[in-house]
Amino acid sequence: MTITCISPIDGSTYATRAPLSEAAAFEAAARAREAQRAWAARPLKERTELVLKALAEIEGSKDRMVTELAHQMGRPVRYGGEFGGLQERTTYMAAIAEEALAPKVIEESAAFTRKIAREPHGVVFVVAPWNYPYMTANNTIAPALIAGNTVILKHAAQTILVGEHLADAYHAAGVPKEVFQNVVLDHATTAKLIGARAFDFVNFTGSVGGGQAMERAAAGTFTGVATELGGKDPGYVRADADLDTAVDGLMDAAMFNAGQCCCGIERIYVHESLYEGFVEKAVAWVRGQVLGNPLEEATTMGPMANVRFADEVRAQIAEAVEAGATAHIEKMPADDGGAYLTPQVLTGVSHKMRVMRDESFGPVVGIMPVKDDAEAIGLMNDSEFGLTAAIFTKDAEAAEAIAARLESGTVFMNRADYLDPALCWTGCKNTGRGAGLSELGYLALTRPKSYHLKKA
């Protein structure tokens, strides 16, 4: 058996790797566990500096990042890979580490020392997705290592080389190979490792089905499992919104990365007074996109990462049109019926259609008119998912009041599709649960340990 990455550029085999045998996989986990105590014993400053050195190693090989991403998952080279976001998140987590991991002292007196300290879990298992393969993986890798954990990374088959690039960078920076390991595993071996308590904490980003499989594997082990799963993120344009700002923000959030963003906008609700103008401008915005080979600088939208992903989006669009929706974008020349998919704007949609309920994870968005905030809130919450939601308005107080009623991990005002490392990245409902980045990210990657020391 082999793990294969098929390039969406031309359908060719880009990389093939053999998964570890069960015995070799358990040996890798054992090495990580053996190395963890010595790694945690290193000063926090030293661990942090090594993580930042790894970031510098990646910066020195950005060309590798950009080219390999285009070949593996289709992101156009014009966007320069993911280093900007990777740098922002990693440096922020490094900067707050000392304060976030410091003990909380309740009492320090002649009679007592009472405090709550943070202890690393031990071995952290990171299962990373292909859509933002550097940033999503390092959201956990960097703070986990800084906190004193050892890390084993299993990357998605579609971006199998990203795991190798990250390992090369961390090892070149001086992080011991046993402390950070990139492994290739099949599903069965992964489940056996989790079930045998080879890991002390699991962080999974992927599908709802994948998250359920992780939780089933961990059942009865008491191993913590953090998940970021599906999404169907909504945007709402209030009557007082700046129309151009709303169109630019929401359409970019819906179409960037060929719509393959965890927090991409997949459904939009527009106040009826702005609806026609919004649709007209949104359609013009999408028609301005250039679908094509991601290796060409003129391309603004590359292929979807895999033909089967594009097939699901096509099916949702076709079902919606058959049920009465209107598709506004004509088939683009580069649309080959395979991974290259014309981005689409749909109107005349309803929540009876899969395109407004199921995760699309592709370049399609449905737009509906609403009469007021109450109707918008009801529709935005009418979803099994809850990652982010975006509100476009000039009224910050109204936005905050609406946000309080939304079932979502993050609420944006006048922006979308962004991850602020100072804020907790989390979700609710079938999006899963967990706490990434921010101070809470460190709390998730450690366990509390209480000290109650009576001195007299």
C-alpha cells in the first residue's frame, strides 16, 4: 500500500510514500515519549528560540513552499504560499508563551504556597489538513513544542510533502528528531495508536466523519481530542453596510483558495434594500477571476485540490439549479469538467437545497435576501456547523448584539476569513470543539497541576 498525492494541475502522480508498518509506528511513538521529559526540562526560552529558528528555516525556503503547494493542492503561485500567516501566528504564540504558561499563584506566604501550574500533556498527535497545510499544522506544532510536548505529525495525503518540509525546518533549527516527527500512516494504524494511548493529546482538522473516527478510536482512553471539522460559514449584509466593502470582503472569503477555506463564506444573506446591488457587484467580482494553471502568474484561481472535491461542488450546483436556483457565471474556458471548476454565484436558493446546508468547500456561494436582523440571525443559525460568521454594518453596537445571538466560534464585523492568533480559534455544533492559538491554545496543550504546600 502507498499514500499518493495526485496533482490537480494535470492529474499526474506528484508524490508517493509508503506508510509506516504498525511496529514502526509504535516505535516512533515510543521514541517521542522517551524524549519528552528531557525536552520539557529545557528552559522555556530555549524551546521558544528553537521554534522561531524553524520559522526562519521555512522563510529561507519559501520558494519550495510556493511551488510544492501549487503542485499538491492547486494554490496559484501569485499568492506566495502561506509564510505571512505562518509567521504571524508563530511569532505571536512565542511572544505570549512565558505569560500564558506561568503558574497562577493563589498564595505565597510564610504559611502556604498555593498555585496552579501548567504541565505538558506529553506526546501530542497532530493530524493536519491539506487546504492550509502549513498554518493549520503549525497552529498546534509550535505551541505544543514550546509548552514542552513532543509532537508527531500526520499530514494529509494531498499535501504529504508539507510534513516533510516542516520536519526538515524543525530539525535544521536544532529540534531533536525524536521531539518532532513527521510520519506517514494509514487509517488503521492511526486508530490503533490512539486506542493504545500512544498519544496524550490529539488535534485533528478535517471532516466530520474523520473527527468522529478520531473520537471513536480514543473512546475509553481518556485521551483529549480537539477537533476542527466542517463549516458552512454565513455572511450578513445589513441595510447600513458599505456595499463595495461587503462585496469585496465576502466574495474574496467565498472564492479565495478555490473556496477551500475552513472559514470561507459559503452562504450570504443581504438586506432586501441592498440585495440587487450586491448580487450585481458580486457577479462582476467573480467574472473578474482568472481560472487556470496555478503555476502561471496571471491565474487568480487554480484547480480544486482533487477531482472528487470538484465533483461534489458541481453536484450541489446542479441540484440547486434543478430545484429553481439561478447560476450567474458562465462556464470559464479553463473549466475541464475535472479539478478546474468555474466559480459560481447562485440566487433563488433556499435552505431546502444542499448548497445552502451541506459543506461545499469549493468556489460556490448562495445569496438570499432578508427583511431584517431577526430573519438573518435565524438563517445564519440554521446550520449543523458553527465556525465563523461575518456581519457587514456601520453599527458596531448592532453587530455585537447580533453576534451574541449567533451560534459560532468567531464573529467578524466588516471582514471575514481571517484567523487572529490573539483570539481563540474554536467552533461549536458539528464543527467540533477545541481551542487553538491565543492563551487558551496553551491551556489546551497543557494540563493543570495544583500545588498546595503547607509550610508550618
